[in-house]
Amino acid sequence: MTRRGSGRVLAAAVAFALLAALPARADGTLWQYSTLAALLAGSYDGRLSVGELARHGDLGLGTFNRVDGEMIVVDGQVWQVRADGRPAEPAAATLVPFAAVIPFMPDRRIRLPAGLDLAGLAAFLDGQVADRGLAQAIRIDGRFPRLKLRSEPAQSPPYRPLAEVLRDQVVLDLSDIEGTMVGFRFPSGLAALNVPGWHLHFISSDRRHGGHVLDLGTGPGAQAALQTVTRLETELLPGAAGLDDKPASATIRQIEGSGSK
Ligand SMILES: [Zn+2]
């Protein structure tokens, strides 16, 4: 082998060793399908299947086409909680208009104080976040003395905006229930992308109840696991409403126009 040839082989070997040493690209990447702005505007039909979504992460939340219930992804299992409040396993071909998942690898664990409501929990968790310009993924396991969950009935086109749909939300009040909450915290500046602040979905340990968390009470011994997220990957939904409204575009053009002069 020539000197140059062995150099090339060495370079390739070094490159391979470096690649092997790096974590997989998916690690720590929060993967999202469509945006909150599109969902709020009534883009309720996506082309992403539950099976495809699950390849991007093992923890997360979202909804299903026609907003047919709340999605909870925990330990790699996708659950669908329709308006009856009962979790069911959707078929892998079931379609999704909006969801976010992450390969969950928590970087810290916190014991939660008892007696917090959702606002108190959010304030407590905010105090645990060093850099609020980053996103967080969270899992909470524990017993909840009280829990207020919601789901919503599936819609038919022409779709109404989500704020109107949620006037028909179905609320479930539970007491003394054990289970898992999963979700995210997004900075308020990313509000068009995903829900700003702490957004949690719940599933009970016996998998008989679930939904979007409207309020809660923390019991003793609940544990939170948190993962700081610095990398976001979003697959945009073609044809989505709500993302290119004229007022926002006009404002940006104005800023860019004055900046370039
Ligand atoms: Zn939700």
C-alpha cells in the first residue's frame, strides 16, 4: 500500500471512530410534526402515521386526525384517549396532524413537593430550569390526590378553529389516582411552534384513564425527570393554515425592510 493510500485509510478510520464516538443524531432531538399555529387554525388532518411517529421518540404528546382525542407517548407506546377518557392503542396506520416526541434521556430527577396545583407545579418547575430559552421534556410519576383531565370529540370538516372545538371539551375529574404525566416546556417565544410553558398529558398506571392535564394536585413522593432540549426538528405540514397570516408577514417585511436600508 502506498503512503498516500494508508493515509486515506487512516483518515477514514479516524472519521469512523469519531462518528462512532458521537451520540446518534436522534439523541436529544425533539421531533415535531406540524406546528401549534397550524393546529390552532384548524389543520386537523396530517399524513404522519403513529408507526412513523414512534420511530422519532419514546415520550411525547399530540393529537390524532380530526382532533380525535389526546395522544400520550410513554415508554415507546402510543395511547389515544378519546372523549370517553379511556386510553386505547391506536393502529400503527392511524394518522396524526400534530405531535412532538423525543428519545427520552433525563438529565436530572426531582422529588416534587406535595400539595401543588398545576400553576404551583409550573412555577416550581420553572425554578428548576436554568435556561428558559431552551425547551424541556418531562416525565412525572406519582400519585395525584386530584386530577382534572380533558379530551375532545372528533371533528368533521369544515373544521372550526381549536379554541371553538375546545368549548366542547369533555372534562374528567379523578381523585387519588396513580400514573404518569409526560410533556414539554417551550419558551414563550416559540409559541407558534408548540405550547408555551408546561404542557402535560396523563395516563393512569392501570391504563384506564388519560387526557390533557387541566389541573392537578401533587401527592407525596411524586418524581419528575427532566431533559433539557437544545435541538428541535420540525416536519411542516403541507397546506397547513395559520402559518403565513398577512399581519405577521407584513411585520417581518417591515423590520427586514428598515434593517437593510
Ligand atoms: Zn394537550
